[in-house]
Amino acid sequence: MPSIDPPQVGLHMFRWLRSLVGSAPTAPVEPESPLISEATLRADDTQEINLSQSTIKVASVWEVADQYIVDNPAQTPFGVHALIMAGATNLMGHSELQEVCQKIQQHGLPDPINPTLRRELTAEELFDLLEWMNVNNIPQEHFRDEPSLMNMIRLFRS
């Protein structure tokens, strides 16, 4: 059985971790074939996301709920916008978003998700809507009334 030099084992074993945290490898490494043909993805027709410069942020349910409560100690009509500002788009998915809303309600505040959005969107769509709103910098004025919300949902779905 051929022996493997320990530094090379670590180099290849944790390459995926280094790509996430951005630290440079200790020795030159030949790039593997990319899953995407270019270093960029098209988010829409006007905006490009550079994969080599983007940072993956992951937030915990507790972090988002705590930040929401600190920023909004009383009821707010802009709960969805406040969720985005608290980091809800850094959660791992719709189930964690539901947990955040439950924790906020357990603290005595109302559900931050507008009833119109709960009625019109599935849980998966709701999380996708928050991400879409964050990427497109949708201002909180779009939450002022039901017609504005319905228009925003139409834009999101188109």
C-alpha cells in the first residue's frame, strides 16, 4: 500500500471547507473542474453574482429571533422587512423561518408574517420571497397595505 504524505491528505480532504471560509491552501492546488462553466451566475438580466467574492452567511434560528426582538421590542407593521433586517435570509430554509416566527410569538409578539402573505404563499414560497426581497432591496413601503402586498407577490412570481 503506497504511503500518503499527511499534509497532502489534509489539503484534499478539507478543500471544500477552505472554499467556504476563504482561507488559502498551504500548497498550490490544481483547480477541479467547476460545476458552473463561469465564475458568475446570472441572478437576473441586470445583476451578476461573483462566486469568488460572495460570502455564505448562515444564521441560527435563535440569532434571527433574538435580533428581531431586540430591533422590534413592540409590534411592527413591517414584520417581514424586520425579519430580513434580522437576518432571516441567512437561515437554511423555510422550516427555520417558521421556527423563528414561533420563537418571536413565544416572546409575546405577534407573528411577523403578514396574514396576506400567509394566505397567498406556501411556506417555501414565503422563504423564497424574503430572499427575493433582500436581493432586490424592496423597501418596507411595499408592506403598507394588502394591494401593495398583492402587487409585490405578482412581481415575485413573474
